[in-house]
Amino acid sequence: MLIDSHCHLDFPELAKDEPGVLARARTAGVAGMLTIGTRLDQFDRVRAIAERHGNVWCSVGVHPHEAKEEGQRSPDRLIEATHHPKVVGIGETGLDFYYDHSPRDEQAASFRAHIAAARATGLPLIVHTRDADAETGDILEEEYAKGAFCGLIHCFSSGSEVARRALALGMYISISGIVTFKAAESLRAVVRGLPIDRLLVETDAPYLAPVPRRGKTNEPAFVAHTAAKVAELKSVSLVELEAATTENFFRLFGKAERPACA
């Protein structure tokens, strides 16, 4: 069985057919999924989805795109939200210098507040990084020196140096459908060298549908295609890859209650 470690079930493309999305995921062998918070003013609906389904968990956080409007300067609101049993992670947070929808200093300040929340709660940090590899690594290392925390780089599409720095801090790497894209050979080369005991798989649905679903609305069921490609790159069976990534998910997201089928 598989776990989709990062999706957005509250986004309109998926929310309009919530029962169908979850049914298709079950049929595809997806035992559970983590739906991600990106705004605090919309967190209630993210949490509500997790409350409706035993095999869905959620995170609380402010995406770097939203840092200008909702960026956190302290971890307090994030920590408060984690008191709910379905909240198992902090984020997504991080730096996005590709779009620069929010000022970079505000992204960084909010990122550090999320790290403080992860440190205080013991819940894993879910990191988004795009065109900010060096800055992301610097902040992670600076903050780790103040006190340990756990986490992962989600939707990994960076170079080997980012992976090396994250792994050195005990973090995990989550692979999305990008790994199946024709132009992603450099990513595939990095994935071949990553340790299997630090790998997770995700969809980032409704975005980034993997081949052969490229161009479609992504959904958790499609994580099976990403898992198959990662298994091929790691030269292991799909069964072995599924077992490893599921174990890795529950090791990292220790607050998530494991479904009987996983």
C-alpha cells in the first residue's frame, strides 16, 4: 500500500469530487494521504476533510506565496492548531524565489517561525523550496543549530547539494510526479543516489500529474505512477518501494494513526 504524503484535497479541483477522489485512491492501493495547509484563514476546511476520513491527515502552515498576507512572525498560532489529533505536520513553508509572490524577507521570517513550531511540537516540517536552494539550506542549518527538528523537502526537484544538506540534518525527501517528466533526467539522476530509507512519494495534487496522466488534474490515486518510476530508478520491486515509503511516512509523521490496511 502507498501513502500520498502531500496533496491538497481542499483545492476546488479535488474538493468538488471528494468521495470519488478517495474511492479512486483506494482502488489504486493508496492507504492514506496527507492534505496540506497553505493558509491559516482556510485551515478549517483542510482540517474538516481530515476529520471526515480515517485515512486522511492534515498539516497546518502558510505557503511562502502567502507570506505577505499571512506570514507568521511567531509559532504560536501554528502550535495551537497542532493540538488537534489530525494535525500531524507543520507547513508547507519555505522559500519560493521563482515566483516571488511575497517579499523574500517575509518568506524567510515565516519559514523560521514554522521551524520554531516544528521544534516546539516535535512534528515534522514540510519544506517547499524553488529557486532558493542555497538560502533554504542555510536557514535549515542555522535553525537546526539552535535546536533539532525533523522534516522533509517536499516535491523535490533540486540538485544533489540540497539533498545532501537536508539528509545531513536527518530530513527526508519526497518525490512527486516531476520524476516521470521527459525533461527531468537530472532529477532522476539525483533520485538514483538517495537512500531508500529517507524517501517518500507524493502527488502535490491537483498539480504535476505524472506520466502517463500528464496534463490531467492530478489526484492521490496517481501516486502509484510516481512510485513505479522511483522503484525503477532505485532498482527495487514496486512492492519493496511501497513498503519502504509507507514505513518512512509513519516513522516521520509519528502522530498519524496508521490504518489497518497500511
